[in-house]
Amino acid sequence: MPFQLSPGVAVVEKDFTSIVPAVATSIGAFAGQFDWGPVLEPITISSEDDLVRRFGTPNNFNFQSWFTAANFLSYSNNLLLVRQKTTNMKNAVVTPSGGVSSITLDNPGYGYISTNPAPEVQIRTDGVIKSVTVLTGGTGFTQAPTVAFNDSTGQGAAATASINSSGQVIGISITKQGYGYTNPSITLTGPGTGATFSISVDSSVQEEGGSAPTATAVISGGGITGITLANNGSGYTSAPTVSIIPAAGDQGTGASATAVLSGYQFKQLL
């Protein structure tokens, strides 16, 4: 290192060819192994904190890739990073968890006498009526008509119609979603004609991998007084339909209930 005994100008040469200036114009690209993050998708990383947030921390398996990227980011703030596809990778997945927290009894019905076995409580997830859209309101509806769903396989759905002052149907509100519907249509009973509709059916309100709840009906005085849940099930994206089936030889009828959901799907690493 040069030094001087009196004031003057010292000229020193330094080699900066191996240093990457910390400016956004210095762009790097790197593909490596990381603990998590998008796979085979270029992601722009601007700092080491960003690297940790998007691709995780270093470990015994990825430290070479991780520190290579971190070293570049100590000189620059623009690294295009790609996570390689390797064996035993971790990836974010959806795990079904929406369960039935309770079943509300809407109508106790009558004529139920068998307690051994008790009426069967089925939680149906297939062919649920999701919504009804009015395509044309028709004419001559001086009062709200009665709504009936027609389908060779579905049952249990119910709805109410709303009309305006011009005698047109302006909406259909679902009160019971039913189950088993594949190609439903609507029949209106009452004054008025010409209304047409589009019906949306959810083929299943339970995700793949979900489990069914177990429920038991409680009978007293010929009616169902309550429904007890043994387990809540999982994987429901919306409330399923509750169906109460009398035991063989039992003449009970009219009981209905509604499932109440608690909790929905969450994300975890598998």
C-alpha cells in the first residue's frame, strides 16, 4: 500500500471486474433445489429475505443452491430464480376439513315408531340444487306461483318464487337443496305463463378425500325430536342435504332437517 511523507495525490489501481454492482440492471438467472415454492416457474427475487419467503431456508440438501442464490443477491437485487423438480418434493395442497357441526331439525314428522332400528339419517352430497336463474319472467303472475322441481332421480328440493308488479317472475329462492338431481326442470303452479329458468346443480358438495359424518335420529311420541352427531365428517364445500329414511315397516313421514357447517378447507404441506 503506498504512503506519502508529505501532502500529494496517490493513484491506486483496483480490480473491480469480479464484483457485481448492486443495481437492478445486473440481472442474474439461476435454477436450483429449494425446500418449497413454485416449480419450474421463473420468479424474480430481490433480496435474501425475499428468497427465504418464497423458497424457504437452507438445509443439508439444498444449501449449495440456496447460498449460490443468496451470494448473488448480496451484490444485486434482481435474480430470476427457478425451483427444480426433484424427488420427495413438498407442495402446497388443499386438505378437506369443512365438517357438519350440527343438524337442525326443521320438522319432526309423525308416525315414527321404530327405535330398533331407528330411522336412518343420510347426509347426501350428490346432485344438490345450487341456484336458479330467471331467464324470462313470463306474464300474468298475479300472485307468487308454487315451485316444483322435476327430475327422474332427484328429490327433496324446494323453492319459493318472487314476482313484480308487472306480473313477472323475478327470482327463485332455494329453501331446500335436495339431492340426486341430474337434469332438473321447474314447474310453476298458479296464474301466469311463459317463465323460463336455468338451474345450476352441484354434482358434489364434498371434496375428494372427505369423510361422511355419522348421525342418529332420536324418536319420541311418534316424531323425531333430535339428531345426534357421532362425528362431523370433512371436506364439505357447502352444506349437504339431510335425508331421513324410515326403518323397514315404519310408516313415519315428514321429518326434515338441515346440516350446519363449521370450518372449511385449509392449506398444508404434504
